Amino acid sequence: MDASFSAAVREQLGRAGLSNPADLLAEAYGMLLFATAFGPDGIRHVTEQPALIRRLPLLYTRVFSVTPDVRTPHPGGKTVISVTDRADIAHIFNAFGLDADRPAPLGVNRAVLEDDSTRAAFLRGAFLVSGSVANPEKRYHLELVTPHYTLSRELVALLQDMELEPKVTVRRANYVLYYKYSEKIENFLTLIGAPTSALQVMSVKVEKDVRNRVNRQVNCDAANITKSVAAAALQCEAIERLRRAGVLEKLSRELRDAAAARTAHPDLALTALASTFDPPVSRATLNYRLQRLLAIDRETNGGDSE
């Protein structure tokens, strides 16, 4: 994954508004379900993402009136954001109707996600913690990762309901939900609050499409030029053989004129060559006459012009 592009997306998400309590609760829920640890013994996030390091403690304070412990660096330079106080953990569990004396069920409680806005906020929180997206200049790929099977299946169901069904694979004991089509990535990024990055993906796709069309046209033109040059060379060779055999001067004026024009302009394509006649002839007419010359050469020289 391209860390800089993912970081830019997270920076956009980290600037999302903090005024809607239901959305903030849903976003915090997304962060918790994808946390490094979420249980009665403690809540812990281990991250090196600046946007998450800034936003997560702010959300915990706004939503739960809980101030998490933030310690850095962790081995590897990562920051650990944790809640270990039993009363604070119970308060967070109660916000989602959970029993702090039991392990947190790692599934999606739809009651917290009652509308499109809260579902989008939930996905924003999930992406901030466990998501990444490739630089579209290199490839199209966005993913969310969790080690929990049930959570992965329920997240797939949620995304299906939102017409954003992902593909799923397993990587090193983790369940990976991913998109590889630019349109799905654009829609997902727009939904969770990163429209600028979505526009960047869209812009890159347009540029790639234009570049591919130009390349295809250039390749097609080059192939046509090569074909045209080869055909003209065969025509010139056939005309020269007919001339040496004394056959050319016995042909009709139309065929002699076609032979003279091709000999005088061996590098011109048929359309351009046809325009040199006075009066001009059609491309089809000239092509017919040149094909007749080739056929006569084959009859005269036993197929040497094939």
C-alpha cells in the first residue's frame, strides 16, 4: 500500500465534524471493533497514524467522557492508546449495551447504526483503525482488515446493504475486505468523508483512460502505417516487374496512371495518393486499380508478388 496516499485519506477523515452525537458514537464503535484489544480487561490501539492518534482520544473524551492513556513510542515507534480503568471500560461498554463482565461480542450491533449517516461514521472509524488504500497512480486497491471472522462477515453484510459489497480473502490469519475497482473505491471514500481523495482517484482514472486511448490509437496508426508501407512496396515491385516485362505499356490508361502515381509517390497512403489525380479519384477506385496491377503481375510472373 502507498502509505502517503493512505495518510492523506486519514488526514481528511480526521477533520470530520464532531457535532453529531450519534455519528460520533458510531465512529467510536467502528474504532473499538477494529481495535488491537477490546474487552473487559482493557481497550488498546497500537498505531503509527498521526490522524488516528489525534482523533481517537478526542472521540473518547467527547463520546464517553473518558481520557485514554497515550504512550509513545511503542517498540517499532508506534503509539499505544489504551483504557485500563475498570469504571471507564464499563462506561464504554454500557454505551453499546454491553456487559463489561463479559468479552465484547465482535459483531456489528445494527442498533447503533440506524441510518446512512451513522453507518458512514462507523465505516470511517473502521477505516481509520484498520483500513488502507493504494495510490491510484499505481493500482486500485482499498481494504479493511480484521482477525475476527464474525466481524468480517457482518461487515460484508453491512456493506452489501449499502451497495458496496466487497471481495473477501484471508491473509496471514486476517480477513481482508477489499475493492479493486476505482468506482467502488471512489464511492467508499466519498461515503466515509474523504471526497477529495475520491476525486483524486477519479481524476487518475480519467487520465489513465485518456492515455490508454491515445496509446491504442498511436499503436493502431503505427500498425496501419506499417501495413500501408508494406503494401506500397509490393505495388512498386509489381509495377517494376510489369515494366521490365513490357506489359505495363499495354495496359489501360487508368492502370498506367495508377502505376505512375504509385511509382512517383511510394510513401503515400491510398487516400493521399488518390488526391494527387486530376481529377481526383476515390480511394476505392485507386485501390481496385492497384489490386488489378498486382493480379496482372501474378499472372505474368507466376505469383512473385504474393
